Amino acid sequence: MKIVIPGGSGHIGQGLSRHLTNAGHKVVILSRSGPGIRWDGRTLGAWTREINGADAVINLAGKSVNCRYSDAVFRELTASRVESTKVLGQAIAESKNPPRVWLNASTSTIYRHRSDAPNDEITGHIEPEPGTPWKWVRSLDIALAWEAELEAAPTPRTRKVAMRSAMTMSAIPGSIFDVLCSLCRRGLGGPIAGGGQFVSWVHEADFCSAVDFLIGREDISGPVNICSPNPIPQAEFMTILRETLGVKIGLPAAKWMAEIGAWAMGTETELILKSRRVVPTRLLEAGFAFRFPHWREAAADLSEGRGAGSEGRGTRGG
């Protein structure tokens, strides 16, 4: 197949493009600044020739959420997601031979903070509870706008899937897994704010396999959670990672300490304090089998630096 990946030069795109290329597919990357065919993510251009005749489009474009939030940053986060989705919809709608499937990135952040029960695509809670931090509400609003733009795209000949993915764990330098390992080795991998908040995650190999699965399943459209079926509390998550790395000490951190640490690292505490208890009901009911359903096995594989099913390793993309 010919598969076009807008935003494919980042961590997730690197692993996915290698996976698809090794499977024999032709992969075309659209990038604002990294390697690949240039596009701006906002306007139609010469890049649309790659859309016409493609078998699949997998849109991963969007500004990284690993940053400090402000009104200006939220506008950038929204624009990078909504505008890229809108212009892709325009390109697909104008194609004489449009792709048969369009997988568009979304996020498990679309669900509300909760630990009492898991969120899935059918019964999951999206509306935030009263008292939810305003930054968390804005993040949810971005996710809703992102998916609304996908749904509104006039592409009747192209099946659309919103990939509500959790943190994708890979051994690529600079990835979230790499950052967590670094914190553990510095003795900072302990429970944060009690550690009861759930962590949802997915091994890179399972993310890539889920993409394969969704491309091939013509009966699946709409939102699909891409995450391990076994989210676990943050304290347990970090304990397993420390044990895997052979690190004995993991200092606990109060919420205010996490706020200071996030400020120093140029990121936000939502990424570690919001309870993302998300499960992939639609994938499981469709018969998808996870290679790494449990964190202990996934962490062991990733800590070896190879990541089963992810052939080769690259550097961080733009």
C-alpha cells in the first residue's frame, strides 16, 4: 500500500513509518520542518498529489503537549491539530481517487479524570467534573475540537477513525519512556501526589499493530482507544519500572513538589496527575490481540533498548 503520514517525523511517526516500510508498504511523510515532503498543515499545496491515489492516510500532526500551558500555547495546540485535520479533509474530498481509510490522531485525554472505573469508547465519561483545573478543561476542549473537525470532513468515500491513543512507549531517545527511565535513575521515580492516579499506556509495537488492524478492518470507524487493556496506578507503574531498571530508590513527591518539577522541566503536571484510566474496548471486541498487555513485560522489553516489533531505532524528529 501507499500510506501517507502527515506529522510522521516525531517519535510515534518514526516507529510507525519503520514498521510500515519493513512490512513492504510505501510510506510518504508530510512534515513542517523535518524530513519528508513539505507542508504547512494549514493550506492546500503540491503535497495533495500524495493524497490522491494513496491507500491510507495516518495523520499524526500536532504540537507536542510537553510544554508549559498558556492561552497562547493552547491556541497553538488547537490550531496545529484542527487546521491540519481540516486541510487533510479538504485534500481527501477533492481527490479523484481518495484513500479508503483515514486514521487521525486523537488522545485519551478526551476522557475525564477518574479512578473509580475505566473509560472506554462506549460508556466513558468526557464532560469534566466541577472543580476540574482550567488547564485540564482546555486540554479536553482541544481533543473535542480535533475529533469534531474529523467528523465534519466531507469524505464519504473514505472511512475515518479517531485514534484516542495513550502514551506510546518506545525506546527512542527523548521519548516519554526515555524520560521516565532518566527520572528513575536519578532517584525521582516514586509516587507523585500519593500515586493513586491511573496511567494509561501502550507499547509502540502494539500501537503499530493496532494501526495495521484498523487499516484492514473496514467495519470499524469513529473513536477507537489505543492503549493497553491494563492501566495501573502511577505508584505501581513506577515501582515496576524501577524494578525493571534495577533502581532501589524512588523518592515520593507531593503535588506542590511536582508543580515545581514540571515548571523546571518546561512541562505540565496534567501529564502525571490526571488519572487516565482508559481501556480499549472496541479493539478487544473486534479481536485485536495485544503483544504487551501488561506493563511489567512491556517495560522489560523496552528497557533492553530494542522494543520488540520495532525494527531499529532513530533519533527524535520534528
